[in-house]
Amino acid sequence: MRKKLMVLAAAAIASQAYAADSFLGIPRFKEVKPLTDRTYQEACGECHFAYFPGLLPARSWKRLMEPKNLENHFGENAELDEEDRRYILDWLVKNAADRQGFPRYKRSVKIALSVPENEAPMRITEVPYIKRKHEDVAEMLNKRPDVRKKVGSLAYCEKCHQEASKGVFDDDTVRIPGYGEWDE
């Protein structure tokens, strides 16, 4: 038991650098849980940025991973063999914004709380919390076609969020191509 407590304590101390704050000495992480599954990263990251499960609630991932929705995945065929589809679906649901265990990732909690229980957005850019955080950026992109051409759309997280691959989406790491640092 003592050894387990020591390991937990060491992990908590080591992870403090990534913690936004703590509650009763337990770190609460600011961002979203990092990607840890190679099958998901290879299958989904082959065609687009491998979005973090903590960016959507479980019901959204279930919808996205339905065979008919993979057959027409935003205009592309993203079908998977059934074994991989089920494995990835299970992993996404287990790590979704509304299914987190310990430790909590604050941004995922905010995302989960923003989506009404009767909704299951298919796009991360449809999540109320994310829409609200990007209102000014969307407005700027509409006014600046030169910048929009470099960014594409808000779906390309990694274009502006320089630490997106690590699950860090805070304002301090935003640099918009053709515009520069974003200061809210």
C-alpha cells in the first residue's frame, strides 16, 4: 500500500507542471487527456488531425463511429473493419469529454457541460464551448480571406494551436498563419 501511495505522490508531483491547479493536493489538468492509442492515431490520423476524445461527448463519438457515418465521413469513405471500428469506438467513448475518471481534464469538463444532453454534435466546431471560444477568430477569418486561405477552417486545430498535438489548446499557444499571435 505504501509503495502505491509513493508512486501516486511521485506522479502527482511530476505532473504538477501540467496541472492548472489542485484540489486537496490532487492535480486537476487544464487541457484534454493526451492521445495514447496507436490504433486510433493510425486509423484516423492517416487522413486528418487525430482529434482528442475529450473534445466531444461519448454520444457524439458513438454517432461518428456508426458504420453508415464512416461510409460518408464528411464526404469521404472512412470505413474500418468491424474489429477496428469497435475497438476505436470503445476507446473514444471511454475517454470522451463526459466519461472521464481520474484525473479530470478541465477543458473536457467544460466541453461536456456545454453540450445539451439531447444533442450529439458531429463536428467539434459545433460544440457550444468551442464555438464560444472561437467566435472572434471566426469573425476575423470571415474578414480576412488571405488568412482563411492559410488556415482553412476552424476544423484544422493544429494550424493555429501550436501545441495541439499534445492536447494543449490554450490561448498562449495560438499563432494564426498570416495573422500572428492571437490575443483575446
